[in-house]
Amino acid sequence: MLINLTDVLSCEEKVVKRTVETELRSFDISLGSFPLTEERPLTLVLTNLGNDKLLIEGEFAVKAQIPCDRCLTEVDVPIEVSFSKEVDMKQSAEGRIDDLDETDFINGYNLDTDKLVYGELLVNWPMKTLCKPDCKGICRKCGKNLNEGPCGCDTVELDPRMAVIAEIFKNSK
């Protein structure tokens, strides 16, 4: 959704509060596509700081379905995000890029809330997701989820330095 910023920028120290429903139904990144099951709308506070500077403050929350990093079962992960960004509206898009300012969510005098939410989700995405702290993962041989019980595979792993001796015993039988 685009929000026109001309109203906020027309008067110094003007504050505008908005609640916006985002249009993201899934979060698509290089790791995959993750459905967003629940969403609390984006609450924005836009403040004109004067000298063509804009303060954007906001918060939102989502629940994303992310596979467990050990056993691959789907986990509903709540992600709560709050942010505060100061944007210099005098600068052009090229000038912001040169200053390494990642404000691609502002185009002219329009604020793209979906790009803003996407960028904040990307920064706040969990590094590791577990279904439970003591998740046992999956069997390396058969792929069974070990949280559901043992699989029966031989789990003895010999020291690789002793592999030559193990071969001698196998061949002598």
C-alpha cells in the first residue's frame, strides 16, 4: 500500500498516525517461501522533523510457518517488529544509495508499506528455528524424525582414523 507523504511534509512538526493492513501473505526469500498465518496490522507514526527530514516509527507482528532446522516439522514462529527510521527527503534515490541508506521503500513522496514491512522482516528473521529446545532431529541414514522414537538404524560411528583397521576385520570374515 502506498501512503502519500505530502500531507506530513507540508507542515513542520506535523505528526500523522496510520494503521495499515499489509498485503503480504507469504514471505519469499532465497531460503524459500514461508506462509504468514497471523498478522497484526502495521501501526505507523510519521513525524516531520523539519528541514525535509521525516521520522518513520512503526510496529507490527506476524506469525510465520518456518520448518524446524533439525527435524523439518513446521513451527509457528511469532515475529514482533518495531522500528524507527529517519529519512532525509532532500536526497534523491541515487543519493541515498551512494550514502548506503537502504530506503527503497520511499519513491518520490510515496511510502510503500509493503516494501518497508518486507525489509524489516528480513532484518528480524530468526537465525535458527527449533520446534522444541531438545529436538533430536532426523536420522542421518533413513530420515526418520527421531522425536517420534528411535528408528532402529545402526548409529555407531567409528573414528575415521580407524577405518583401515575396520576394513581389515571386515575382510577377514
